[in-house]
Amino acid sequence: MNQPLSTREVVITGIGIVSPIGIGVDAFWESLNACRSGVRHCTLFPITASPDAVGGEVSDFTEESARKVYLKDQRKNLKAMCREIQLGVASASLALRHAGIDLDAIDHERLGVEFGANLMLSAPDILEQSCAACCEPAGSNHFDVTKWGQAGLARMEPLWLLRYLPNMPACHISISADARGPSNSLTMDDASAGAVLGEARRVMLRGHADVIITGTTGTTLHPIKTLHLGLFHDLAMTPEAPESRCRPFERNRSGRVVGEGACTFILEDRAHAEARGARLWGRLLGAGSSCVVDPSGVVGTRAALANAMRLALRDAGLKPEQIGHVNAHGLGTRVTDIEEAKAILDVFGDDLGRKIPVTALKSYFGNSGAGSGSMELAASLVALSHGVIPATLNYDTPDPECPLNVVHGKPLPTNNRIVMKINVTRMGQASAAIVEAF
């Protein structure tokens, strides 16, 4: 049975960002304000199917910096974390510090974790010896699946499975913070951010937690994942300059740009936050999610996004005209951008839908799958604290099939601090979250 929701206010008191344009709120904002892209020729991932090895990598997050700086309290556990997990755990640690949470002074039974991630894949070199042991005849390229149980698994590293489970970011974060309250992991790819925020908010409104660590981590900057996208003919190949390749809603866009990153928010009951004198960054007003796929398997991107937006508005008790700007999914592909633009017009109406400011922030750091939505929302939240909407990069020629008011050139001053964040997956899963920045 569903329990009635309370009138508690859920506020954001901390933000932890590990992104291609900076680690931590200050560095992140500096890049946003300067309209500086983090998309470049990758150096940490030289073997990638991305054209010209272009992507949004977190170049400051290396094995050494993870061990000595960002995860120095987790050094014993690093061997059980793939890079995606490390990014997520680091972002949670940054968020807790940013919020000024004294872990010795709170009720750990009322501290929860809600975290989203992609499905995590092993890199080819991890599987090389195990796969070779299953080839028959030896040295051939013929993989004999019947040999995997004995010959293949016997050569896998003992911690292999733990390194790639998508629920492990939440596990490591819970253990590190001694969070004994509600905990869950969602694996909804690009739609994960809105989904975990919505679930965390409902948990808090039911009175089951006072503080929840919530966020997402993800990557498409991975040898196998990038190869998959390349096979879908989905990766941007032009223009030549890496920083100009991700072009959401722009007429000359040619596809998505791969990336990686993580972001965590500290959600807190407002009374609990004010009692400890915390800075309030924003208020989580509502969230919604939807999935639309017809019986033949055709994805309904437009309908899924429209459904999620309407549900978020209803959850927040708001009308479309009260939204200050839309922080779009903005993938940069031909079809998805058009479907998203149509969904925005469906919800906001043709007139308002063409006027409301829209920003698309994958233009700064590419698409990291599950990690994108949280980083994008953080960008709006941090920018709104400075009274502006962050600008979209590489928007030179409007696409008449995407008739939106795309913020570009420079950040746009605003007095309306309510943002709607939307995201959608290739499989038709969509989420929307509405936040009022303070």
C-alpha cells in the first residue's frame, strides 16, 4: 500500500561533480561561465572506436589522483572498483564535504543512498586470456562457449564481478558513509538521474530518511560501448575540432559525442538542514518518468518525454508557464533532437514552447549515459545561483525542425530559478525533474 506523502520540503545542500570540465563545483562553474568545452582528443583512452579518439574524458581523474586525492579513504577498495564506480564514489565524497555533513552528528539509520548507473562492461584486455582459453582449436578465433564454465572463468580475476556490478556505487557509498537507511540502485541509462531523484524525494516525503546521497555515474567512453555506438552509426565525425562536435539542436549536427562523468547531490529535509545551518542550493519540487515502446519494439521518444514532463509538473504542482528554463537531453543526433523538440512543444504549447529558454549541456562534456543527467542538472543549479542560465555550445545555425529558444553565445540572465531537467534513453525510458534554485 502506498503511504501518504508528507508536506516536508526536500532541499539540496551539497553537490559533488567529477566531470570533463572540472572536478568540484568551483572548477565546474568556471568552465561553464567561460563557455569552455571539455571535449578533446582523449589521452586516457587511446583505444576507442570514437572518431579521432574524441570524447569528454575526466582528464584530471587518473589512477594516481584517485588513490592519493579523490579516493584516498577508499584505497583498500579501489581494486574492487572499475572506473565508473570510482567516479561515482568520488562524487559522493565531494558532495558530502560540500554539504558540510558531519557524519558523527547525524542519525545513520536515517541516512540513505539512491544511486543510478549504466550497465558496466569489462574492457577487452580483462577478458583476453579467458576468451583465448575457450578457443578451439587453440589460437583460433572460434569461441567455444561450452568451455567458459571451467577454462574461461578459471582465468578471470577473483574480484571481476564486483568491479562491474551497477549496484556497487551505492554499496561503496553506503559503507563509506555508514548509511543504514533506505538504499537502492537504478540502472536506467540516460534516464537514471531523474529517476533516482524522484525515488529519493518520495522516500523522504514518506518520512523514511532525513538525508539521502543521490546521484549517477556513467560512461560511453569505453572500448566496447563506443564500438556499439559506432555500429549504430551514431557518433559525430564532424567538424574536425573536437570541442565543436557536440551540436545539440543545431542544423549541422552529425551525432553524439561519447563521454564520462558522475555527479552526486545531498538531499535533505529542510528542517534538518536549517537546524545544522546548512547552505541550501535548491529545492526538489517534483519528478516524473515514463517508458513508451509499441508492441513491435518501436520506441516512442516524443511520447515518453512528454509523459515524464507532465508527470513532473503534476508532482510539483506547477504549470508549464512557471518553468524558467528547460535543461534538455540534447543528444546531438538528428532524430532524437527532433523528437525532443516536438515533446517540449507538446507540453509547453507551440507559443510558449518556442519562447522558453532551452539549454543543452552535453555540448560541454559529451554523453556519459547515466552520468549525464546529474551533471547537466548541477550545471543549471550552479548557474542559477549566479542568476544565469548556462549557454549551449556550438549552436551556430538553428535547425527549423527543432524550433526552440536555445540559449547560446553566453549565459542568459534570469530571475526565474525553476528548471526542468529531462532525459531519455534509446529504449524509450524518459525522466524529468523540477528544481527551484536558491
